Amino acid sequence: MGEKKKKIVKTIKIDVDKCNGCRACELACSAFHAAPKYSSNNPARSRIRVIRDPLKDIYVPVYAGEHAKAECMGRDKYTIDGKEYEECAFCRASCPSRDLFKEPDSGLPLKCDMCESDPALSEPLCVQWCLADALIYEEREEEVEEEVKGEELETGLESLVNKYGLDKIMETVARMSISKKS
Ligand code: SF4
Ligand code: SF4
């Protein structure tokens, strides 16, 4: 069994009932991630987007999550409190089926980083700018099993391949597995 190590789990709780659709979170996030920092604000560059339908009083903040290489085979439709939401409305992925969560100039996928690039931030910027308190930041500590990371193995193998060449490595592994079996 591996050793236990402590991990900080960061969460932003979203209270949809408190969101008034002001979009201050989008502006703050896009300004923070502009180059140079705070030089511009364009919600299309934000890692949080607010699904808005003012006539139906719908405001749902959605955070950019993992990048999906392919679009889903099916679609989901939600009806909440009698209001129908569009297909893909709550999906956090940057995927080929829509422009959401893509950097407008390069098309590269965007993902919320909890503003980790700036350790001076006491809380994520969108949380600080949400004056309606619809975004609530929480941290908790969890103990997890330390495991040999695939990443480390991959880095090690990569450096061996760079040094000796892939054919030589494959040949050696094959020879080793034969001698282990015999
Ligand atoms: S800043 Fe808060 S209230 Fe305004 S749109 Fe974002 S989540 Fe909603
Ligand atoms: S936590 Fe930071 S990176 Fe994530 S959406 Fe909010 S402002 Fe953007």
C-alpha cells in the first residue's frame, strides 16, 4: 500500500437562485487571463460563461471543464421548474460542436484553472467579483493514497527512448520478458 498524502480540493459552489446575470464574473476572468493581464476584457475569453435568458429569468453560470476531442453522440434536454434549457446548455466541455470555451483567436480550448497562476489571490477572481454571492469558494483537505504516477513513468521512458532509440528499448523489453518467462 502506498503512503498517504494530503491534497487540497478546491470547489466553487454555484447558487443559481442568487445569480442575476450581471456577467461581472465573465469580465473579471477574461481580464485576468488577457495578455498582458488586465489589458482587455472579452467574455469570449472567459472560463466561466453565464447561460442567460432574461425573459424566462434564467441565469446559470457554467465553468469551463475538460476538453472533449469529439462531440457526444446524443444530446440532453433539461426542464427545471417548468423552464426548458437548451441542449448542451450545462456542458462544461470545450468540444467541436460549438464555440463555447474556445479562445477566439487561436481556437484553443479554455479551462478554468481556479486562477492558480496567481498565488496572491485569496479567492478565485470570479468569486471575488460576484457581489450577489452566487459563487462560493471552498477548500478542504483530503488524504489520498500516493501512487506511482503514470506521468513519471512516461517521462522516464521518454528520456530512455531519446537516449537509446525506440527500437533498442523495445528489443531490450522483449529480451527481458523472454528471460523472465524461461
Ligand atoms: S457575477 Fe455572480 S451574479 Fe453576476 S453573472 Fe456571475 S455568477 Fe451571476
Ligand atoms: S476561478 Fe478563475 S479561472 Fe476559473 S472561471 Fe473563475 S476567474 Fe476564471
